[in-house]
Amino acid sequence: MPSQRFITNTPEETEALGARLARALEPGAVVAFTGDLGAGKTAFVRGLARGLGVQDRVTSPTFTIVNEYEGGRLPLFHFDLYRLGSADELFDIGWEDYLARGGVCAVEWSERMEELLEPGTIRVDLRRGEDESRRVITVEGVSL
């Protein structure tokens, strides 16, 4: 499936794109995020949560590694792997159990576990554009 490129100009537009992606997600989906620090990965995940019908406030799980959100069409498991030293640490916190629960795993800093990503993983790359608020977002693995 070819990659799709989107430009957003505000965090709200980035969230709206996340909500749009959420409508296409099936149980067990893994969404792997890459991009610069502060590029909008968490804003995109806030949109995913909204699109799934999650009412909770979505925050970055930088220090907890994973935040769980229930109550939507599918549960959302939001991972931030920035502080993990190896893929083994992801197994230690129950990666396989999260996959088996039939929710959506949204994984920030997914390049830290590239070897664990299976075919069918949806990839989202966020980069800063020409000005501070612009983002260039590439989505692979699903049509939006």
C-alpha cells in the first residue's frame, strides 16, 4: 500500500488526522510512530483516542511507558518507548499481553523496537515543516 502524505498547520489539525485514522482501525492494530521530539506524536494519539470514542484526557506516557484508555470502540494502549533500552524491556511490561487484548497499540518512538513490528503495522511519521506549526505527516499501511 503506498504511503500518503499530509500537511497540518495546527495541533488541532494533527488531532483531526488521528481521529480520521482511528475510524479505519481494527482490533489488534499497531500504529508505530516515528518523528522528531515535539513533532506532534502525542497530539496525533489524542486524535486517535477521540476517534475511538475515548473520553479520558490523553497524556504522554513518557515516564509510565504505557497508558491505557478504555471506554471507546476499542481500548487504546499508548506506549512511549523513548526511555526503553531494549526490545526485551517491552516484553517485560507485557507487550504480547497488550497485543492479545484486541485494542489499538499506539507506539511512540517505535524505532526502538523495529524488530518486533510485524507485517500489517501502520506507520506514521511526523516531521516539522517549514514553520513552527506546520507538520508533514506520512502514513503507511492504511488508506485514509
